[in-house]
Amino acid sequence: MTANPLAPGWLVHPDDANALAPTVWPRNAVRDAAGGIRLAGATATALVAEFGTPLYVVDEADARDRASELKVAFDEAFGAIGSSVKVYYAGKAFLSTEIARWVTSAGLNIDVCSGGELAVALAAGVDPGRLGFHGNNKSLAEIDRGVGVGVGAIVLDSVVEIERVAAAAARHGRVQPVRLRINSGVHASTHEFLATAHEDQKFGVPLADAPAIVDQIRTHASLRFLGLHSHIGSQIFESDGFAEAARRLLTVHAELLAGGEVPELNLGGGFGIAYTSADVVTPIETIARELARVVASECAALGIPVPDIAVEPGRSIIGPSTVTLYEVGTIKDVTVSVDGGQTAIRRYVSVDGGMSDNIRAALYQADYSVRLANRSSDATPALVRIAGKHCESGDIVVRADYLPGDVEPGDIVSVPATGAYCWSLASNYNYLGRPAVVAVRDGFARLLVRGETEADLLSRDAGIAPTEKATT
């Protein structure tokens, strides 16, 4: 059948609008004999009956396995060149106490970038020495708390932070390990707002300024300089950008060795995942081997020892392991003019969530996929746009995909690859409560984060009398 002319060029008209692309969906997502989606043994309909919608569902085994596999890939690649690797899970992707325990049990450290994220990691019982503390504008209180609890490393994002961290370390009688975030000038092949190493942006310091800044760091007895840090962006599919950033940083790294030890080099994260079947993702093992090859080659050419390496993946661990379940509310066919004076139909399928639980489509024009979750259907596929319920025309969750043409109100749909930056960017826009997060494993579901109620939303409103709050 001919594809709808409103479909983007990358979207192929499916032979089967029920099929679950294995590169996009959690590893333990299947259709059962009844036609519904089963996630790690739990049916979507049963999950919705117990927890409601919208609902984030994490395939626990998948998330744990991805964390372990990533660590093994980097350990093996860099072990082969005589180096070791610290893998930090980037908590900003999604962090809860259970997620913190999962990744640390897999041997990973955790990267936090606010006092709140630090509090979650500590509440999970994570050894502070396994935490890295990021942020371009860490408050004095955040710095003091991080130093006081003994975080393993603080990433200095500006010259201003040198004195602040040094003073906090002196107050606490510690020598605080620090890294210096660098703008490598490498432009990641990603959305402009996700590319974080170009010169005109808020993160880090210019590479050319690094020697003078490191000299300043080394004047403080309360600081220990670990090495340079680079993060070139997010949702990156190729290894070329990481390799070029490593080359540039190692040149300065070699220069810095003349003034003292530089035990580490942090290459950041941002490894991409598949959101649609059109996305072609470079295997993490390939990225790790390529980075190890470049690091070994550059160090040999510069005549310096291979440093220990740090990386900071987040999305690539939690993103693919999670789906969001919604209930369909209204369906609306809209006639749209196309080239040649013709028209085509775009079907708007509205769900009970939207930009309050997944703002990435509105913020980054991110593409997602969607499938019926409560049943399968042989109906002819129809081009759909999954819309949210908010008062914004840009409130779109899935900009374009195909669903069976008989999708109807009351159906449950599932959007995959929503583990990263969906819950963490969630809001209460239009006074919607943020959804619950559940983990599924071996057919059982357990709550990771409870959903917000109207009582939760009203509890902070100072205009409500205590008795009114109590009866809400």
C-alpha cells in the first residue's frame, strides 16, 4: 500500500503495524497469544489496571543488563591498552533510589548535577566516593555538601568554582579531587541544544585556557587535579566526535603532565539510542574499541602513558529499557493539503498525558514510535500523530507513526524508549500529576516512584486552609 504523503521520508509504511522493532523496544517486550504487549512477563492491560495511565514501565532486567554490558565493553576495550575505566551513570537521564542501586550493583559510579540528585544517591546508600558532581552553576551550599559528604570528584565548570571548592575542602579538612570541564570545539552531530562542546555555550572553559587554569587549581593544597573532562553532546550515533575530542584533549593532557600528575581523562557520554526503526545505532562495544584505539595511538604518538578513562552514559542504559503506557481518549481525522492540489488525512490520536510526561518531542523535535498495547489488529495501517491533552498545539508525543486503522477510544498505546529525560523533565503543566514509575521483572511489577495525586499538587498551595487540605 502507498504511504501517506504526510509521512516523513524516514518512516516506512509497515507490513504489520503490530510489530515491535527489536532495536527500539525493551528486550523483554513481546506480543502474547492474545495480541497484547507483555513487558518482562507483565501484560500492559494488567499494569494499567493496577497503576493507571500514563505510566512509565521499566524492564528491570534490561536496564541492569545494559549497565553491566556497557561496563564490560569499556573494561575490555581499555584493559587491552593497559588502562582502566570508571563508568558513571548520568543520573540526569532518570534517577531514583532503586535505579541508583541497580547501576552501582553493576559496578558503575553515578554522576549527579544538583543537590537533589546528590540527595537521591545518598538516600540510596551509594558510597559518596563513587559520585561525580557536575553542574555549571553549583551553589555554595551544594558545593559544601558535596565536599562535606566526600564525593569522589567535582567537575569544575568555571574559574569561579576553583576558589569555592578549594575553600569548602579546606573547611572540611579534605583534599577534594576535581576535574576541569573543557569545550573541545568538537561539534556533535545532534540537535543544536544537545551539542554541548561548541564554543558559544554555557558549559566548561576553552581548551586553550586549560593550562593556565590547571596551574591555578594546583596552587591549592585542598584540591587534587584528576584530569580534563569533555562532553560533546547527547544522542550521538557515531564514534568520530568522541575520537576527535579525545585527540584534542590528549594534546593538552600531555602538556599538563609537565606540571604534575594527570591520572585521568573523562570523555563524557551521550551515546545514542534508537527511538524509531530508522535509527541506526553504533554498538557500544564498537564505540569503546574505537575510543581505546584512538587513545592508545595518540598517547604513543605523544610519548605519554595511557591515562585512566572515565565515561558518563545515561540514556543508553535507561532509555531503551522503558516504555510509557497511555489510554486513548479522542480520535480526529484532519484533512491536510499536499503538493499538486491533493489532500491527505492525518489522524490525531489524543492520549491522557503529553508534554507533561514527555516534552522531548516539543523541545527537541524528537521522534518516537507507538504501538497498540492492549490488542493487535489486522486493520489497514493509518498514519497517526499521538497528541497530548495539554493546551498547546505543540503538545505532541509521537509526531508520525502507523497504527492499525481501527484504533479507538479506550485502547492502550505504548511509546517505547522513554526511560531517559521523560520522567526527569516531567512537569505539572495544566496541573497534571507526574506519572508513576514501575519496574517489571519475571511477570511481577513493583513501584519505583508513586504517581502524584491532586492532593500532592494542592499540598504546596499556601492559600488552602489546613482543614481543606486534609479533606482533599
